[in-house]
Amino acid sequence: SELDALFPSPSSPPNVHSPSRYPGASPEAVAALTHALKENHMKHHIYFNHKGFHNHIADRVLALYAMGASGSLIEKVYKHDSAYQRPAVEPPEAITEENFIEHLGDENFYAAYKTFFSKVVRDRGLSTTLEEYIFSKKYNFIEGLDASAQPVMLAR
């Protein structure tokens, strides 16, 4: 499924210089982790309140998994944290290449950007997506635009 491609099961560290995982990572922990990541992605907004405080569910469950937490602990933390999250909202319109810059910073378009980037990552791969949308001049500085209107994707 699309979510399986976005949230694959954790793999072994890529080389000997990468941090190793703590003991305790089990099939149950992997299942709890992927469930929490996928459900959070589908159900919750990036902000958990209207003051711009970020949803940190992904950070917390990934940290727990990396430290060897059990599946039941990951589930409990996810259940606790999801209780105070804002639901994802339907965006006013889809994000396209044509209107990409127009709605940056508008939290009403969070789900539209999430859909847009899910497709771009699936079609072009993560490295190409990061190069094009985060590190390129095109999405950071546009000649003639006022400083307050610049996309500045690298700083978002």
C-alpha cells in the first residue's frame, strides 16, 4: 500500500559506524511502531493546538523503538499522545506544482502538502525530492519577490 511505502519496517543500521539498536526491538515493537506512524500520518494534524505547537508523535515512538521499548509501551505512548492531537482537516484545494508556493505556511493546506509530497517521494524518490524542494534555489529564493514572500523551504 502507499502507507507501507512511506513507512517501511525499520531495517538494520546501514554500516558499522551507525548507532546500533538497543536490545528489545521485537516484531511486536515493529508492529506498534508502524501502526502509530501510519495512523498518526492519516489522522492527525501537524499542530496539536492553534498556537502552532507541533505534533511529536513520530519523534517519540521512533525514539522509544530505537531504545528497545516493547510494543505495548509504544502503543501506550501513542494512545496518550494521540488523545490531545488535532484531527487532520480537508484542505481547500490540492497542492500542485503551479500553486506550491502560494499556500506555504497556511496550516489549512497541511494535508494537501502531505499528499503532494507523498506522491513526489513515491514518484521521484526521497533524495531527488529533498534536492528539488528543500535545497534548490527555486524553492528558496525567487528573484523579485519581497523577503517576506520568499518560499525559503530550507528554513521551514
